[in-house]
Amino acid sequence: MAENTKSSITIEAAPDRVMAVISDFDRYPDWTGEVKLAEVLEKDEQGRASQLRLVLDAGAIKDDHVLAYSWPEPNVVKWSLVKSQMLRQLDGSYSLKPVAGGTATEVTYELTVDVKIPMLGMIKRKAEKVIIDRALDGLKKRVESGAV
């Protein structure tokens, strides 16, 4: 059974700057520890990724999968699993909320993972938490370093 894991972090930058880093998929291997390859397969009419291939190595979870992306609001991006070798479900989102008068952003990352192979729930949740924490820490460092 899939369970949702959620965490937030505050980044010292405006939401549009944070979203610029989030949407720059080609650079994911530079700042996310688990993503080894990110390849945009399709784009929407605004030129944003709508389908993405990711090669992931998160310790207990290693996979080559394709995700469908949607951009329902200016400060929200969501994804869901299209196909995978190891995963049954991989749904997630980044939601950005301006704070400190718009000079900082609270970033909330939600993730739901379900694997095809049997795995203890606590091991799966630990892997989800590691993915989220590393992604948020990497995002914060990337944005605050001035790299885009």
C-alpha cells in the first residue's frame, strides 16, 4: 500500500527563481543525489516538460522510469508515473508559497511511492524521506548559490 510522505523547507529566493531551478530538468543530476539522468521526452504548449525520463538510484530504490508532468498553477508542479521497471506508483508535487514579503519561498514536496517488489513499509518510507530530504536540501543549495 502506498503512503504519502511530505516535507517543507524555506529557501531564500522568490518563487519564480525556485521554480526556474525545479523546471530545469537537464540539471537535476547536478543537485539531486538520486537522479543520475533526466531526459525531457515531451513538452507542453508553454514549452514546459510534460513527460520526463529519469534514471534514479536512491539506495533501496533504483529505477529507470517515465513521469508525466502537469503545471496546474504558477507555483505548483505535479507528476505521476507513466512506466517503470520497479515502481507501481510514483506521484509527487512541489508547491511553492511566498514568505517574508516574497523574498523567500516555502517549498513543500509531497511524494507517494509504491514498489512492485515486496518491501517493508518502514524501509520504503525511509527511502521516500531520504529522497525528499536530499531533494529539498539540494534545491535550497542550488537556488541560494545563484545557479540556475
